Amino acid sequence: MAVFSAKKYRGAADASTFAAKYRAMMAKHPFLLFGLPFISVIVAGSFVLTPATAVRYEKHDRRVRQLTREEELGVGKGGRKVNIKDEYYRLAAKDIDNWEQKRVKRLPGEHDGVL
């Protein structure tokens, strides 16, 4: 029985291509030709994406800002005056034992959930 060699046969036409040369060099120096470019792309991507994330947080900061003391004092001026005792008695006067369940009106074409 014939003994086959461990290396694949590559013809003369394949040996001169860039891919064949790269494959041969890759077997000798894997980190230099694969690992180093991979790590450099990851690090460069981090530096490229940093301004994009900064824009995102700056946009959030423009939308949500801290109120000054004067604005804080004027926020709730338009509402009604609330007295806790009056609210307690108003809620205590309600009859919570007699109630009736009412269905919410559905939009036209919406399934109402009744079987």
C-alpha cells in the first residue's frame, strides 16, 4: 500500500499566488499575520467609536438637565393645594364595597378577548 505525505500537493501555478505565499507565511508566523492585525482592529475600533458614544451621552445630558433652585421652586405652582386630612376623608367616604366591573371600549377591528 502506498504511503501518502502529510503535505498537500500544490502545483507551480498555485505556489506563485499571493494566497499561497500568505498561507506559507501564516504557518511560520501566525501571531504576526493574524493576531496582531486582529488586536489592532479591535483597539482602533475602540478609539473610533469613543466620539460616537460621547455624542450619545451629550444628547442625553441636553435632554435631562438639573433644575436650578428657582426653577425647582416654581415647578408645582399650577396645581391644586393638597391637604392630607382632606384627602383621607374624601377617600374614606367612598363606598368601596359596591362596585361594578366595566369593560373598556375597544378600537374598531380590535379583538375584544371574549371567547
